[in-house]
Amino acid sequence: MKRHPMREYLESDTGFYYAVGVFTILVFILALAVLAMVTPGGIGATELGGLVVGFFLFMLVFFVSVTVHRLEGRNEL
């Protein structure tokens, strides 16, 4: 039985971590959209900048960690 390529990708640790990272980004974008709609005065540029920069740094560290994890796996072979 032939396996779906996406299933094989998600069964690997690295693939799963990348999928979690993308899901986290989508949730963040959705949360910003909801926040912009619910906040009476809207989101200020300073607040939005702080949120986006902080989240970007968090995701940068996350994806660098995943990449390091992937590179460590290559050294074990």
C-alpha cells in the first residue's frame, strides 16, 4: 500500500515540528485579526510592532532549533 507523502513527512520529528511552527503562525495571524476586530480603538502601531517583532524572534529561535535538530540527525548516520 502506497503511503501519502504528507503522512510520511508528518511522521518524522522534524516534519512534525515544522507543521507545528506553521500552525502556530496561522493561529497568531488569526489572533491578531480577532484582536483588531474586537479592540474598539484598533491596534496601535507600537503595540502591533512589539507583538510582531517578539513573535518573529520566538519563531526564529523555534525554526533554528528545528534545523539544528535536523542537522544533528544527519550526523548520527
